[in-house]
Amino acid sequence: MDGLTVTTTAGPVRGIRANGVRCWRGIPYARADRFAAPEAPTPWNDVRDAARPGPQCPQMYGNQAKRARLSLPDFAEDCLSLNIHVPDGATGPLPVYVWIHGGAFVAGGGHSYDGSDLARDGDIIVVTINYRLGVLGFVNFGAVVPGIPSNLGLRDQIAALAWVRDNIAAFGGDPARVTVGGQSAGSMSVSLLLHAPAARGLFAGAIMQSGAVSLIHGRDRSEQVARDYMAALGNPDLAALRGMDLIRLFEAQGAAGGANPGTIPAAPWFDGDLLPASLADAVAEPAARVPLLAGATHEEIRLFELMPGDILPTDWPALEALLHAQLPADHAARILATYPRDKAGRRALATDLTFLMPTRHFADRQSGQAPTWFYRFDYRHPIAGAAHGLDLTLTWPMRGLRAAFARGGPMRGRRAALGRRMTDHIAHFVRHGAPEPDWPAYHVDRPAVKIFDLADRVAVDPDGDRWRAWAGADVGAGLTTRA
């Protein structure tokens, strides 16, 4: 046997061998009717070809339905599949890294992240997944139309983790050593899975890159957004929703996006079922007690200044309005007093409000109950600075001129060395539950932060005046209803 044909709980699959790894792509981990919870995949008897990735969830970034990506073979509602990368010649059960892609909960796909290099060089198994997005995965239709479960996209992620638990041993993996990680919407998903009782026991470690529990919707906002969708669709019943042309659903997503500036038109929400009922409840309830590696980039908001659309607050009036709407006046004033009233201060405040402080606050809470490590990514793109997502260009294989432009230059020299150091830490964490020894643990009373740059360093309590002014409080554009 060549090790390429493996029998899963649903049937046999045959992968390929390339670049020092064995790969299986497009394996169904679940199936789901539109707006229904995921179920076990339909079994098959013949050996299934797993050489090519499965379709991504239909998706649309922005509010123009003509930009929606809906068509086979690249996009289809039958999208619940995953990809597995195993080092060739590996012996013994290997630890597993399950990666949840980002994309503002409305875009992206697992196969955009080739796990071959990380699996081969890190001696781990890398799994990347698809899950339902946007109107198909993250709208609270159940608040208006009975019979639709909450947070379908998160339920998909849990189903993928359950599939890994039940099947990864057949691929040479250790189901007791699974780490779940993600960036942006993927990082927020990880933070929510840490609070989801249904996900307990499915992973033994977590990695969060740029994002935590505050950058989603509160229950009231989720219901308001759902009513915007229903109004745009003519208030259909469940049968009509399930039978509707897909383009109409994305036209409604565009309408809901236009009606809700400053946030995204589809996002997880605190439902009191799969998740806690509110951000306050999530903060008060301990997350799963597993080791955590977390961090953010130094200038997250720079990407959103450059991108079209209005999904995050970037200017002083919007930032101040959020602080005053969700915090006592004296607390908001203390926070604002720590940021200079200039462009650098505005960018720092916007970065802290949206990504950096919520992620650090999550690390603060987790460090009291499990080993925790925190980082800040300071490497700067010559145009966009240390923007949101820049770390991905150094830690996942991205080739060609567009990739070189996105990362600020070719992947060689000190830039390539930085990427290797980061992936070495990630792989070490997946293997051992801790990064390499030169990265000290993070504690609230000694907040040591690994600063990743062309030359790395460790800083204790960087930007401590701002961190203390926030005092563990988070605010989010989607946590309140519209005025």
C-alpha cells in the first residue's frame, strides 16, 4: 500500500503525494440542507478521488450582488469539506492543526491555505476547512422564521472538529492532540469555540491571530439585521427561503450591508444556545482550559483604511461614538486620553478597539486558568504598515508578483527568516502545547509580549498605559442596535 487510500467513517478516499506531503482534498465532513444544521455526510462505497479541493461556500464581499461568487465548480452550497496535509513518511500519531480561514464571515475558503509546508517542516498534520458564510451561515433567521438553528457556520466548524476526532487517526494523526487556529474571522471563531460547550473536548490547544469575542453581533443587533434581510426578501416563510434563487439571498445581503454601515452584514451572535447570551456572559464564564497562543498586528486598521466598504470604524467620530455608547463616560474619557489627537493616535485607537485589545483581553482572562502566550506583529509593509492580515503573507505559502506586493517584497532574506520563526513557534505549539523556549509565557502581572519583526524581541507590558485604561473592557460595532 502507498498510504494514499484511507477509509473514513463515510467511505474510502484516495489522495496524492506532492512536495514531501500526502494530501487529501475536498473530503466531505458533513452535509447540510440550506439553513439546516450540519449532519453526517452521505456515505459512499467506491474510492473517492481526493486530489482536488471541494467548492467553497457561495460568497460576496461588499454590497454589490453582481460581485457574488456562486457558480460551480469553485462555489456551491454543498461546500462542507476539508483538506488534510500529512508529512510523507511520518511515523507514529502526529499532532494536528485545524485551520479556520478568515474573510469577515462572508468570504474565503480553506484551500486558499496550502498546509503542505507547515505540515512537512513542522512535522504535524494540517487540516483546513470550508464552512458556510454570509447569508447562508451567519444570519439570525431563526429569530424571525421558526426552525432555523443559530450560528450555522460555527456549527459547521464544530462538525469539522468532530470529524477530525473520529477520522484523523486513519491519516496518522492523534485525536487527543488537536490545536484549532485561525486569523481574523477565524480567530474570532476560535474564541467562540472556546466558549461553546458543544466544542469542549474537540481540541487541546488554540491559536488566535487578530480577533476575539467582541467583533461579532449582539443578539438584538442580529435580530435587527435578520429583519433587514427578511424585508429585502419579502418576508418569506422557511420553505420559500430554502427554495429561493441564490442570487436573491445575496441581493438581500447587499441590502442588509447597506443598512448596517460600520459592521458586517452577517456575523456570529451571542445566542444563549451554542454560545453565551451576551458579551458580558462570555467574559464572566471561563473559556475552555486549554493552552492559548494569541496576538495581533501593530496597525490592524490600516487594511480597512485602504479597502473599499465600511465594515469597521476608522475615524474619530465613529470611534468615540462606540466608546461612549458602550462604556461609562469616565471610562471612555480615560481611554481617549491615552491616544494622541493625530493620525497615529487615531490608528492606534482603531486598532486597539477592533482587534488588539480584545485579543489581549482574551489572553488576560485565559492566562488565569491555562498557559498563555501573546505576540504583537510589528513587521511593516512599506505602504500599508503592520496591517491586518500581513502576517498571513509570511506564514502561509503565497507566490507570485501579487503575493510579493502584498507582503512588501519577495520571500527571502530577513523577511523569509521572520516567517520561518513564526511558523516554527506555531508548529512547536501544536506539538508541545507551548511555543519555543525563547518566548516567555504571558501573565497579567507580567505581561510579556513577543514582538515579531525583522529582528524579534520580548517586551514586558508594551503600550501598558493604554491597556490599563481599557481595563479589560471591550466594545464592538455589532454589539448595539442602530440608532
